[in-house]
Amino acid sequence: MLHDLEDDLETERFSPDLFIKDGKLTPDIQLEDSLTLAFGSDRHVCPDRHLSDSTLFMLFASVLHTFDI
């Protein structure tokens, strides 16, 4: 469903050759925004990423407020 049939890739099997060219690692992922990489990108971005950011902020703020750090 989410696979591009035009690509000649075996998406159901892991192939390290996809990431190694000329003996060097060449990742396809651009790590410009590596802090939010876990939430996906483009069309596959998590719709609740802002909610989780706010929740984590409040969690850490309340921990810092509760304990004398």
C-alpha cells in the first residue's frame, strides 16, 4: 500500500547494500531535524507530536518543581 512499485527494491527483506555504496555508508535520511525524527516526516508525520512535546515539557517541569534539584 505504501510501497512505490516503480522502485526495484525488495521492501520485505533487509538489504544492507541499499545503504552502502562504494564501501561507504550513505544513509538516505537527512538528519536536519534529528530531534523529531522519531515522529516521522512529510506525509507520515505523527499528528500528536505537539501534544507529546507539551506533555513531556509539563512532566519535566513538574519533576523539577517537586524535587529540589
